[in-house]
Amino acid sequence: AQGLGHRVGHPIHDIMRGMKSEHCKRKDSLTTFTSPNYGIQTCSDQEWRIATDFEFGKQFAGGQHSRKIQRLQDLMALETTKLAQLIEPEVVAIVLYTGEI
């Protein structure tokens, strides 16, 4: 019998690299979907880039839903981030899940 790693892949110990791979390197990374919270047409590759590359992401700022795009280093410097002792992958995950902090 083969283990779960054979079916879904082995874990990537570099969390950011693993998250990027999940969002940008999978066969459905460029498949568009409509976000349930804002009704925005997007794909996981684009959302990763918006969350991690400010220069890319700022073109999506504002719009119908007043989307706020922030630099990752600015989010890491927030007092809330420091108090919660969040690490970079956790902040990126929050942005990916909620759209902003």
C-alpha cells in the first residue's frame, strides 16, 4: 500500500514555497473563478501575485469593491501583526483568505 504522499504529494517544508506552488504551479492555477465575498473574477495565481507582489497588485486596487492592496512588509510591520506574533506565511494566508488585513 502506498501512503498519502503518493496521492497528494509530500509536504514542502518551506511554507512560502509550498503556498506559492499551490497557488501558481497547479494545473488549475490559471482557472478563473468568481470570489464569493466580492464577486471578482480572478484565479489563484493572480491572487498569490496580488498578495505578495505590491507592484503587480496595485493595478487591482480600488474598483467597485474598494479593494485595498498593501505591501507585505507594511503588513508585517503592523502592531496587530507583531502582537499576534504572525509570521510572513500566516499574513499572506490572511490576505489570500480575506483580501486584506
